Amino acid sequence: MKILRFLLPLVLVVLAGCATHRQEANQGGAYIAQDTSRTVDLTNPPRDMWDRIRRGFAIPNLHSERVDYWTDYYASHPQSVLLMSQRAGKYLYYIVDELNRRGLPTELALLPFVESAYDPTALSRSQASGLWQFIPSTGLHYNLEQDWWRDQRRDPVASTQAALNYLTYLYDLQGDWYLALASYNWGEGAVKRSMDKAESQGIVPTYLTIDLPDETRNYVPKLQAIKNIIARPNKFGIVLPNVSNTPYFTTVHKSRDMDIAVAAALAEMPLDDFRALNPSFNRPVILGRHNPALHLPLDKVQTFNSNLAAYSGNLASWELVQPKRGESLTTIARQHGITVDQLRAANALSNRTTRATTALLVPRQAAPSSGVQFVSYQPQAIDTPKREISRPAASVRSTGRNYPRREPVARTHTIQRGDTLYSLARRYNTSVDALRKLNNLRNTSLSTGQRIRVPGADVQG
């Protein structure tokens, strides 16, 4: 029955042809519209993932000034839309396939555009993380493990399952996708209180009539704007990347400890590409006892398995050690043949930390001869309120009109606690060497408050 419930609007779209039905709402000239002017040909298989997504649209369209504003905004940043779409290409098949399996509207596959700009490493000021921007408590409620070793909020498979479970629950609770989406953004309790307040005032509680914070009021219009562009990219002069309607990755499980750098090498993949599919791991080594899920491109699985079977070296060059009470990082680093900066990076320690208080991850051998990089995972911190993180090129803030204004693009970065050259290179789509050369850095040490130059003019916040 759930499948029929979500597919019925799509069937009506096809049968209605060019008919358009609009239901007006008495709030600021906004109205909800079931726009069926686009005929969908279901007699042929989808041409690509974008075509497949369009065929599954089932949430009524929203028309308002906010929708127009955000549609114009995204359309005026075609390079940023292209970048987000390219990121999405790795994950879209899996997400849309799962939406189809559950009978959910395919608009939901566009929600990570709004949430995270389809960056699985995105992190908000309130610590919402991953493609779907789960805060820690909600992530734990939906069984997303978060510990020193890994954070499944960043895992594209685990987080997608959790997000769709949560969205299904919210829709069943509200019976309305706009209210369900508002609850996903603001919290179901907050939306319920706002609905109760409207009812007490004799107002029928809908997304358009209840009181919402600016961020949530703009939330559905942002999603509608992305939907408008994906529905008719040519109309807005947007070029979408080719994303085949075929699986991009699959998952394998391994029971042996393995360095992330070694796993990438076995798959014959660049380390950054491997991390893009496996961003949940916090440390440079993956523990076998976790029965880790490694996501690999389909065309790399046989390569990975063949190279693993033939590999005779150490799969893991890291181990945990328990320092003596009060032992300095300098002493421990010297004992294991690495620098203090490398020790801090591997254990996500701040530059202010000078002594060990807990077990530390250290290399098993003095020299990183196997090509292991002494860096830990650093999520891409974004200085924005919860969920207000998905925006092209320029950052946005609310103005007196409740619409965001565009700010000038920055060309420098102020070092924050936890920043490393490696994390900054990932954030600004460059390399550690390029950053060092641009700033005449002799080593990888960074100080909080230090300002460094970053290449390129289009800085992603």
C-alpha cells in the first residue's frame, strides 16, 4: 500500500498530460501546485540518472517568491551546481534505487544538495555531519555509530538508510511531505508545537501557515529550486554531468586491519577517490574487528581482491600504545620515528596538546616506507547554523527581508583548531604541496589564527 500511495501522484502526472492544478494558500502569495506540464515518457527506460529521478517526482510543486529567489540563485552559479552534481554522481544510483525500492519520491535524492552540497565530509557548527547532516543524537537514534575510529553519519550507505528511515517516519507522522521536511530540518517536536499553536489560533496548520524560523522557511523552497533546475536544466542554462543509470560502487567486508592508504593502493585508486566513498573512517587504519564496509567502484573490486590475495606486506602499519603517565608527545614521537605533528595528526590532537593522556595510534615501524600518509581524517567544517550549509560559491546569511544576501568570495583562510594542510587541501580542492608553495611553508605546522592563502577564486565555504 505504501508503494501505491507514493506512485499514485506519478501515475496522475502521466495521465493528465499538460493539465495543471493549483491549490492556492493564504500566506504571502505562495501556493502549492501539482504542475503536470512536463510529459514523462515511461515507455522507454531512463536515459540516465537525472531522467530516472525526474520520472519519480511525486511531491507537489511549491511556487513562491522564495522558490523564484533560490531558483535564480542556483541558476546564477552554474559551476557550483556542476560541482555538486559531479559529487552526487557517485551516490545517486544507490540513493535513487533505495528510494524506488521503498516507494518514496525521488525528490528526496536531491535533499543532500540542500543539506551538504553532496559532500559527505560536510560538518556544521552544530556538528551535523555527512550527506544527510545528522546531528550526533539523531544519528545514534538511527544506529549510526560514532566513535574514535569511525563516524557512520559520513558513510554514504549507512547514512542514506538512516535518513530514509527518518523521513519515512516523519511522513507517516505528518501525512504531508512539506511538514515532514520541515521536521527533518527543524525537529519534529518544534514543528508539532508550531502546529499546535496555529490550531489554537483557529488556523489550519500547514507548512505555509505555521510559524517557522527563516532557515526552515527557506528549506523546501531550496529543494524546489534544485528540483526545478534538475527538471529542466536547459531552461536555466545548466549543464548536468553524465551520470549513468548503473551502480557506481558496491560494498565488500574485510576482517583484517588495513591502512586506508594500503586499501586505496590495493584498489589502484587515488587516496582522495577512495576516501570519497569511505569518508566514515577517522583514523589512518581500519580495524578488522569492526567488520568494516569498504565501498569500491564496481570496476575496482576484482582489482582490489586480486591485489589483496597477492599482497605479502603488512596491511596495517599502525598500532595502539598506552603511554606512561604524563609522557610527552615529543618522547613518544621520537621513540616511533615520527614528528610530533605527525603524531598529533594521526590522533586528531590539537597543537596545544603536549602530553599523552590516553592510548595513541603510532606506526609499527619507524619509516613510512609503504607510502602511508601520516594524516587523520578531518571533516570539512563549515561555519554555518545547523543544516544551513548547502550553498553554491558564496556563503549566505539572512537579511531583513528574510532572504539571503551574497557575500564576497574569500581568498584567504584563517586557521581554526583542528585544521591541517591535508584537510585544507581537500576543502579547497588543491594539494598540500600547492598550499605549502603558495604560503612559503617549510613544514606542515599550522597555528590557530594564522591566515594562509588558498588557490582559486571560488572558495567553497
